[in-house]
Amino acid sequence: MESEQSIAQDDFSITLNDVFIPERLHISHLSFSAGSLTHLMGQNGAGKSTLLHVIAGITPLLNHDAVSFNGLSVNAMSRHRCLLTQNNHNAFGLTVGEIFSFYTPYHEAPWEIEKVLEVNQFITRDIDTLSGGQQQRVQLARCMMQVWQMAESGQAILLFDEPFDALDLAYQIQWLALLHQLKWLGNIIIVAHHQLMWLNECGTDDVLILQVGQTQLFGNVAEQWGAQCLIDYFGINAAQIPVHLR
């Protein structure tokens, strides 16, 4: 068995070169570094989910060298990488505790996750009996718990596809604060979502905008994001931009 070794933060990164999936994604070059939180934005069909699936290893590529994980071996990936997909339907009628035990090394959420998402109260409940927002909190916890030990040491790749869906605002705020704590530890975090309002609160993060599967903008939120982006990439008329997005 491969021994657990700390990743040198200078070496920990994800690099994509000439990633091509016909009619879905074409990335010439893209790199995510240690200690980064990237807001992956774009209209429906822009390629956000496809990009996450490529990084997660779910969508195979003809060019096997198109995605490299510097600082990690292929055998170690399952311990360092997790993905929350948009659809997490449970077909087996499992309780929340059974889901945690099946997918993660934990029987219940660790304290740091529990204080943010408050899911241990549902341990004995069948997940299908929970509301949509409650189920989303459980799935967020489950996803993070899969690599939590690595995340605590700043050695995880955390990928989330539309994680804010159905979440009450209080949980959105608390969970995003947790992500920033994990970012400062050195983890690589990529969150695909449509909550443009959060960009105004996350100036130290990065923003990546896709259109028809291609990179249109990538960089620091405070430096790159502004009202003009809404016009250029989201088809919003200048006179219709909401005040909270200006």
C-alpha cells in the first residue's frame, strides 16, 4: 500500500492541456493551484459540469495526459478527490447514517462539518423522508467526509456542482465560510454555481467563466469580475442588471 505522504504545497496543482470533448468542452490550458477556491460560472450548457467530471475522472478522455495532478499519484486520487454531482438520488432507501458509513470512513459528520450543516440529527432518518434542502446538506457533508482527513491537512481536491441548490441562506453563508477555511489550509476547491451575488463577497477567490465549453475569463474575482461580465457572458442588458450584482 502506498504510504501517506504530505504534499508539498508548491507542487500541488491541477493542470489541463488540450482537453477536448466534441460539442461539450475545449480547454487549451488551465491550471488550479494549491490554496485556491474557484467559482465556476457560465450559462446553462456552458460546460461547467463536464469540466468538473473531467477533473473528477468520471468523463474519460482520449488524451490521457490532458489532465495532470501535480503532487499526487494516480493510486492516491481516491483519497484526495471528491465530487458532489447535481443528481444524488438514493435508489436503495438508505438512512443518512448508512449513507455516511457506506461512502465515507465516518458514521456521523465530524464536528467541523456538523456545526455548519447540522446533519447528525438525521442519522436514523431515511434520506428520502428529508426535505430537498435537508438532503442537500446531507450530500454536501457526505461528499466532504469522503476526503475529510486530507482536507484537514490541505491536501484535497473538492469539486461541487450546484451546491447552493435548495440551501437556506444561513447554510449557504456557513458552508461558504467553511470552504474559505479549507482554502487557506491549501486545498483546491472548485464550485460550479449560478449564485452571482456571492462573487461580490469573495474578492480573494478566483472566477472562471465558460461559454460553449471554452474559457472566457479566469482570474482573481476582485480584479476580473464586474458588471461588464454580466453583459459580456450572461446576456444581461446593462439597464437590467440588479443593484445587488453591480
